[in-house]
Amino acid sequence: MQKVVQAILGVFRYHKIKLILVFAATLIFSFLRFPFDDLADVLSTKISESTQGQVFCQFEKLGLALIPQPSLSLANVLIDTPFFTGLKTDELNLSISVPALLAFRMGFVASAVGLFSGQADLSFREGEKAKSGQRKFVINFDAEKLNLTDMRKIADLPVQLKGSLSAKLNSTVDPAFTDQPEGDLELKFASLEMPASSVATPFGPMNLPTIKWSNVSLKGRLTAGKFLIEEGKIGTAQDPLNGQIKGQMDVRVLRSGPQPTADMSNYDFRVEINVNKTVEREFSLFLSFLDTYKSPGLNGSRYLFRATGYRFGPPPKLSPLSAMN
């Protein structure tokens, strides 16, 4: 028996590198040959069961990677939820959040290629504790060139829009909303077009012509229950209709039932609108309500005013404004 033990120890002593290579090769071969695609139906079922049938996820191919970090890859993904149906992406990659892992907290990183013909990246991890005792969520979202026409197919947008959207969001959220969300938001629209439409007004429907802007941007900050518009630009000086907006409004997120709701009120905006003579003629009915705040512009007219109100819906209170700053 002792000779057998010595022989085994000798194998490990003189051939340990070979044994390690054989073991590693076995693991790699098993990993490569594992039928991950057969787990697709199982994973879809588990997602549906864990959300009580609220989320349905279907995909064609499932893959796992170990380098540079463990990650899960799904191809041709279709997601249905109570909020939207038919959300598609060509590829969805999921991996562990390294900062969350080092802090022994929950977190993940997701990347969606082909989402609304663009790309989106999302990172989520647990942060510090809120007053409610729950850990806050640290959420970062970055999207590039999302097609607005594709978005309208699954989202109930109030108006028809064409063009692309890029967005950045860095936020900290208390899931109980005892503390109000904090964060920075940046939106950029490129080649934005609003087709001709009819808008309901207190004086009856108003027909609006097609409006185009080379770009539209909004940069703001959510803090202490307020959304501060640091910069809002509508078009450029070359666009027939352009302008800017600054100001703030109250935004409080409350949890009423299973889903949170946002209450927006007490707004105070500073608005500048520049139009050329053609737009001024096409929008004469609408702009006639702003004649008090009209002055000559470079290529037409300039409208500069302040809009305030307690709630959205009723007509705002307008007052003259000498400058945007």
C-alpha cells in the first residue's frame, strides 16, 4: 500500500504541470461542448415564473464567456412586459459589475446591440443605505442613435417623431423613494422631424405643418425633488424655428401600489423662440397669443417670455422677460 501511495505522489511530484494542463484542457473542452442553447427555454420559463408572468423573454442563442470576465450573451432577444410589447434587440450581453463585486453587493452590466436600431448600455449596482434602510440603486444608462420611429412602434409617444435619440443618465435611486432620486440627464436628438399634425387647443384643433430641426438637446439635473434645466436648445440658428429653454420644476417620485409615479408641478421656465417669416406666417394663429412678447429678430421675429404654473394642464401664466440669463 505504501508503494502505491509513493507512486501516486511521484506522479504528482514529477508530472504536476502535465496534470494541470490536462485538467484545464478538460474544463475548456467541456465548456466549449456544453449545450448552452438547450438552456434557452429553461431560462425563459424561469424569468416568466420569477416575475409572475409579467415579463416574457425569448431568444434564439445563449452563450457564456469567461474572459475578460464571466458574461452571458443572448442573440435575437424579444421581451414583452405590461409596459411595452415587442421590444427587440439583436444581441444582449450581461456581466457582473466589478465595483459591486469588490464591495460584496449586487450589481450587473448590460449591453444591448440593435435596440431600436442603436445601442444601449446599462450598469446597475447597490449603493449606500437610504433613510428607509434599503440600499440605494446606482444606475448609469448610455444610449446611442436610437431610432424614434422604431420606439414609437412599442411606446405610446404623444406625437409622431422621426430622427434619432442619444441619452445619458447617471442616477442614484432609493427603491422606497423615502429619499428622492438624484442624477444627471442629457438628451440629444439628431435630424428631428415632427410630421404635419393636428393639435387640440381650447379654441379647437390647430393644424401644424411639418417641423424639422437639425438637432435638439436637453441637459438637466435632478436634485432635492427638483429638475433643473441647465441647457435646452431647440435647433440651431440655421433652422427656420429655433430657441432655447431654461428653468426648473418640482418632480417628486412616490410609490403608490406596485409601480412608482412621478408628480410634476410648480414649473418656472424661461423661453426664447426665434422664427423666420415663413414659419411666422404658418404659425400665425399660435404665435398671435405671444404677440406681447414679440420683438424683431435676425431673420424674422423673436419671442422671449417666462412661463410659470402650479400644474401642467391649465394654461401657464406668461410674463415678459428681458434676457434668458
